[in-house]
Amino acid sequence: MSETPRVEEADVEVLRAVSRRVLWLSSAIVDAANRGRPNPSGVKVGGHQASSASMVDIAVALWFHELTSLDRVSVKPHASPVLHAVNHLLGNLEARYLPTLRQKGGLQSYPSRQKDPDPVDFSTGSVGIGATATLWAAIAHRYVRSQFPDAPPAGRFISLLGDAELDEGAIWEAVADPQVASLGELLWVVDLNRQSLDRVVPDIQIQRLQAMFEAAGWQVVTLKWGRLISELFDRPGGHALRARLETMPNEEYQRMLRVDPGEVAARILGADPAPGLADVLTSVSAQQLAAAVRDLGGHDLGLLVDTFASVDDHRPTVVFAYTVKGRGLPTEGHPNNHSVLLTQSQMGALADATGADLDDPWAPLPQDSPAAALAARRRIELSRPPVAHTGALEVPASFGRPHRKEISTQAALGRLLADIVRDAPQLAARVVTTSPDVASSTNLGGWINKTGVWSVAERHDWFADDAQRLLRWSESQSGQHIELGIAEVNLVGLLGELGATWSRWGERLIPIATLYDPFLSRALEPWSFGLYAGGQSILVGTPSGVTLAPEGGAHQSVSTPSIGLEQPACVAWEPAFAQDLEWSFLHAMRQVGVPDGTSAYFRLSTRPVDPALARVPDDDVLRERRRRQVVSGGYRITEHPPADEQVTLVGTGAVMTEVLDAARTLEERGVVAGVVCLTSPDLVFRSFQQRGSRATSTGSGVLDLLLPPSHPRPLVTVLDGHPHTLAFLAGARGDRIRCLGVSDFGQSSDLSDAYAIHGIDAASVVEAALDLLGR
């Protein structure tokens, strides 16, 4: 990295003027939220002035000098006021929003693509997840360009993250993925202020962090000192000054920032000063020395600009930029400044120091000033054209072929994807699959054989001449399956960004990810955050429940049906039959990658189920009626009128075989049982919530079809998951209910034993029904 400055000092002075205004605005945004508006609830509003202050110079160097309109930036959660201040100066955020932080209709607590009124490239409220989003976005864009060469280009993908975020495991799972080392467009800048929420971080071991990035193939750049103090290091005794500062514990350094300038030299000298140290300290005034010890690399605008312009673009780069938390604020360097708010008098002092006006906090940059001219020019340079979305994409409602053989829903998914390649090639071109090293065991093999595996770079297929190979694992830039290592967090991170390409670059994808359903909980938080950020996709959890009996409790999902029902921006499905899977999956694909679209979660099974049990009508009209019921959430299998029933059995997923067996057994005992098959308890719950609601709704009335209000009956609900998932059905019409499901850890067994252990076998269903009937 060159030490020769390449940016003119005059330009740096203009950047400093902008930096002072961004510092003021970011602090004033938080101040206005806490002191400037009524708070009748008494609940703390909060905000992070100190965390924002340490990031100001880094942001200014980027937005007001380095970035192009093609670049995309993720901003650490607690620095959201800095992003809003920058957007305001660039003319992308009206002044009326500046006092609205954490207010309804205003600025969000943390950067949000979906909910903020100004341009936000990445939602970053979840520590670690927003930072890694740039990495997955870079891969997503490369994939889009490899499939659709006319897709818009992209520039750098930049993450501005706090050093405490490097404690998050999601960071290192992402950094370690083998494909990442080829992403030269990736730039991470670590705001190394050496403070977390509660404390000054003792001995951060920067060498260890540097080595971890380097081992993963990243270029590592460390900006520890600015050019002002570096000039002192070159003076006689300067080497002793540098050694003293670099061996000083973080806590001691932070304390030095809090003392009067006249005390700084004595604190540096310490009890046993090194030879020559006093000489360099006395060569400057106390004020100059106090400024010099604050001159860290992350606050040297010229150094930052030069660094960002000169990084290697052939591999990912991380810049460790040393900063002071609260830089320029009265709380600068205080160990407990994380969420401390400046007082009114402190805000007044800050206004004086930055050339702002406490009584007119949102005043524009002085007209005709170089800073105002720079902001106006950068607004034009960074403007982006509106995103032009992909044209209409035809998604068939059905492929029209009968399902006659016993097949599991997991295997039916593999068949469905193969059918798409053959019968709907335009749709298939928009599908991309991904998995964490479980592609073959989740039945993606047929799809992979037809479409190939995508890779950042072409790879030689050494097994191409192996006649015994069943899975053709040919990696190229034209494939449509992306394989990751065993890291579910990475999977859903990539899934979210693949699901956002329609809104970022106008290219619609239908991303489908498969993972073992027991591991959904491991990926839950980043998956949920990806949905919050606007990614639309289909997540398939398979195999699920205790149905994979020999695997036992180690590979068992219990709470995932409830998780699916509770997840916003997503529809959860658990079809029992292959035909139901086909209809519901195609329906879900139609909702992905479009404005106001939604994601889907499918819980599938490896248990073969006889399709004849579904009693799919042969008549075209009745068959279409059944399809509409399937995609609305469920249907009645039994054909007798609900008025003739004595009890209603409700099932979902692979246990429908047991539910129907129980209905036959009850019939033999003179009990008429109606059978309801739910394809989506999620949609049925929504129908339940809409019942009697005064709010205008476009939801279906499927619940009234399944459980007619005029014919209340005792209910037995059954699923291979926690029984409370379907407990809401008791409230549909006040029925007595018995909920069967799994609420304990399993053990290795055969299927019949597993179902009996957990009370979801046919005998348990019959017993529950008879108990409700008092027989």
C-alpha cells in the first residue's frame, strides 16, 4: 500500500467540513428523538451517538469521494444516524424526517431496506447478519450476470461493521466459504473503536483477527495511525512514542483521551519512560499532542480515501480502521458511552465546534460553500436509475400428469424440478437451488444433472468419464445449483440475497434452498432477518419430524411447524401427497420475486405415501376445485356431509396415512369420522384470524369449508410436530379438541414404533376420538 498521499489537501479540507456536518446531524438526529418530542409512555427512545461518531469519517470518505452509483453499502446497525445524515446532505432524505428516528412513519432504529424513507442498500439490525449480506449479494449478482448477461452491472459490495461484530459466528462461517476468496469486489471496513456495549475491550488481539482473514484468502489492510501522528513518529524519539502507544493497554489509552491536554504527556511518559520519549513529547504543544494521540487511521480522511482507492480488486479486502468511539463528542472515549445521550449544554458545545446551530439543527450547508458544491456533485454522481423489473413470467398452476405411485413429498420435489426443466423452460431458467452439502440427500440430484452446479469460476470435472457416477457434479458459471459447506447460516444468508435480485437489479430469481428440517432452528434468526430485509425465496426443510425414525432424536424437528406458522413474510406448507406438493409449490413459486410477493417454507418428508388416499377427483372441474382448496390451505377428504359426522380428524403431512387408517377403524366401530387434510396450517390460521374481522381482507374462507360453523364436532388434530400448532382449531367453533403430536425427544426405532412412542399412530388417533365421544 503506497504511503504517498494521492488526494489533495484542499479536497481533504472540504471533506472535513462535510464530516463536521455529518457528525452534528447524526448526533442531532438522536438528540431530537429523545429531547425534541413528547414521550408520554416514558419508554426510552435511545440511539447511539458515540457509535455513530466513530464511523463518521469512514462514511464521509466513501460517500463523498470513493463510491460510485454501482456500489452497495451495508452500514453497522448503531450508525444508522450517520447513513441518514449522509443521505440528507446528498438530497435523498427530506429534513422533515431527521427528527423522526424511532418514530412511527419515520427513520427506523437500524437501517432498513423495506421501512426507511431514504435509500438503504442492506438492512443491518441483526449484528453480523447485515455485514455478511454484502458477501452473499456479491455472489448473487455474479450468479445473475452469469445467467442473464444483460443484467445491470454492479460495483463494490462494502460492509461498514463494528469490531464487536467480529465476535459473531456468522461472520466467520461466511468468511470461510471457499468461493469468497474470489470476490475481489468485496470490501469490509471494520470500525475498530475497541469498545463494545458494556466495556472497553481488553487487548483485542488484532493480530489474531488479521491472521484469520488472511488464512481465508483476504487482503488485510490496517490503518492504525493517521498522518499527523505519523509525522511525530519520524522525529527523534518518535520510535519510542510509537512503541509506548502500541504497547499501551486499550483501557489506558481510552483513559488518556479523557484527561486535560496538559496531562497527556505525563501519562505517556509513565513511571519509567523510554530514552528519547520526552524529547518528542516536548517538541509539540499540549494541544497538539492531545490532537495527535487522537489521530487514528479511521479518522484520517486523506488516508482513508487513498486506501479505498488502492485496494486489490482481485480478492476480498478487509480494512481495520482504528477509531475512537464518540470521536468529537464530549463522551469521546468514555468506557460507558455506548448509548449515553449528550445533554443540552453538550449539544450546544458540539454545535459550536461543528459550525452548526442548536436552534436550527437541520440548516443546509452554507450556500456556495465548497462542501455544498461537493454534496451537489456527489448527488448526481451517485444517482441510480429506477430498477426495471423482469417481464411477466408464466408459472403453470399444474403439470396435469397424474400421481399414481407411492412417493414421498421429498422425492416429489425432485420430480417437480425435473418436470419444470422439461415443461416450463422459461420458468426453469429463473430457478436457482442451493443447499449446505445435502443436495443429493434432499433429492436435488435430478435437477443438478439437468442444470449443473454453479461456481464463481470454471472447474475441471475429473469424474466426467466415470460411467458409474449417478450425480453429474459439473461446476461452471452456467450451472443453476449453488452448493455451500455445512453452514445453515450461510445458506439462508445467500438465499435472502438471491431472493432480492429482483429489487436490486430487476432480475427475478426463484431461489429454492433445501436443508434438513431439524436444522431450521439453527438458521432461524438470519433466515427471519433475510425475510425482514425483503428477500423472497422458498426454503425446504426435509426430512422432518420423527418420521425419519431410525435417525432418532438427534435428527428430529419438533417446533418447526409452529415456527412456520409464526414467521412473517412467509407462508408455511406441509403437504401430505405428491399432487398437493405440486400444486402448492407452483403456487408458491408464483409469489416469489415480485413486488408484494412472499416467501414460502415447505416441510417435507421421506416417507412414501399412497396418492390414492388423497382421492383426487378425475373430473376436471372438481379437480380444479380441489387444487384451489389445496393452495388455500386444506380440503376435506371424506365425501359424506359434515352434518353426518360424529368426530372430525384433522391431519397434516406424512401422518395422513394414520389419520385415514383411524377413520376406517372408527367406521368399523360405527363412528362416522370426517377427515380434513391441511396443506398449510399457516393459511388456515390466517383464515381463522380473518373470521369476523372488521378489517378489509382478501384472505380465503377455507376454514368454513373445512369446519362448517353450523356443524360443530369434537376434533382430533394430528401432526408430526408439536401438538399446539393446530390447537387454534378449537376456537373456530368452540369444539372440544384433543391435539396429538410430538413433544419429546425421540429415539432410534422403526416407523411404527416411533409413531406409537409419541402417540401419533392410528390407534392413538382412534383412542383420542373415542375419549372425546365418551366411548
